[in-house]
Amino acid sequence: MKIFLDDGDRHAFLLLLALVCKDYGLECYDYCLMNNHFHLSIVNRRRNLSSAIQMLKGEYAANWNVKHQRVGHV
């Protein structure tokens, strides 16, 4: 399943990634966004990576579903 359908989706994901990195104290060194998945190089010193990624993916999925009038997992 494609999770990035257009440049707007990619931009929204990167904005959300920046917010999550700031809120959770992550350092993101690089990223790669493909149509159906992504890769991140992240340094985390607070031991909260799972919570940060859960927030990133959950918020992105909720926003994506609203934008594309879908329901369920992304």
C-alpha cells in the first residue's frame, strides 16, 4: 500500500517528523521516503524511541486517512 501518494503527503510527514524529533529529543540525521515505506537514521538519548515512532506513525495515519477519506491502518 502506498503511504505517500503525492508531494503533499511527503511534506506533511516531514513536518510531523520535525515536530516529533523536537518533542521527543531525537536527532534525525537522514531519511528516505519511498512510496510504500520510509527509512530514518535517528539518535535517541532518552530511551523513548518507541513512543516517538508510535506518535509519528499514528498521527501521520490519522491525518492521511482524513485527507484521503479512508479508514484503518496506513
